[in-house]
Amino acid sequence: MFSLGSPRSQRAQSTVEFAISSIVLLLLMTGLLDLSRAFYYSVDIHAAAREGARHGAWFNTSQRQNVYLDDADIKTAVDQTLAGAGLPASTLGTGCPGNPPYNPPYPSSAYGPVGSVVMYICYDALGNAQGSSTCCTSAPGSDNLFWTGKDLNVIVLYNYPLVTAFLASVLGQGIQLASNEHVAIQGHA
């Protein structure tokens, strides 16, 4: 029979304590890994929105046109940046979420299903007198200087799927990550 102070009973007690505490440590570690991945993807969707807005606002001086000021070219720039982080290509949403100037927070309905990326492109969202909220399904032609100085707003929304079941039970199935970039459209007045 073992006595309470014997080395063998102390080893058994240490093993049980380690087993119990390792469960808590494992939950903490996986939760931190999940949240750090969410932060990583948040940084990447910010980069994608910034790249799409910068790309669309660029003015080609020799052609005197905003050659990339259209939905397709902006979406391509965003999707290429998203692909660099292993995120799926974006889906182009219709309209612009929320009220002008379309800054966060956004309604849950704007995010799409868990694991998907939705992008919105809003032209002249700051309400300049001459502009409208829609611009360009294709690059603007002779009226391209009309858009000079107007606002181009690229919004990228990602519904990040939680991997950790414990976090998913507490926070829901996903974390909504949002990025919004306003850029003035370049040109020669």
C-alpha cells in the first residue's frame, strides 16, 4: 500500500494534474491560433481593398484616361491580392452596404456565407454634386475627366470561419472582418 507522501503517489498526482491543466492550455492555444489567423486575414483584406482602390483610381497621363476605373479591373486587383493569402476570389456585391459614405459597421446580410469574401465598389460615395453612386461597368470613355477628384470606395468583407469548436460555440460560426478604402480618383482637370 502507498503512503500519501510516497514518491510514487506524488508522481501519480502530478500526472493527473498535468492531464487536467493540459486541456485548458490546449483550448487556450487553439483559440489563440484561431484568432491570430483572423488577424492575419484582416490585414490581407485591408491590403486587397487598398490595392483595388489604388488600381481603379490610377490615371494614365499619356492616354488621358482612367483605364482601370471599372468593376472588372478593380475586382481583378482585389482577387490577386486575396489569392496571395490563400483566400477565395471575391463575389461582387450589388449596391453599397449601409448609408453614405458606406463606412463600417456593415449589416450581417452584407457579408455572405461563412468562408466567403464579398466586395462592393461604390463610386462617389461622399456625395459630390456632379457624381452618382454608380459609374463604371467598363472603363469610362470621353467622360472620364468627369470622375476626377470623386471618391472611389472599395469595401471587402470576409466572413472568417472559426476552426476551433469552442470559439465557434461562444462567438458563432464566423467572425466578420471588414475593410473599407476611400481614394480620390486621379486625373487632369
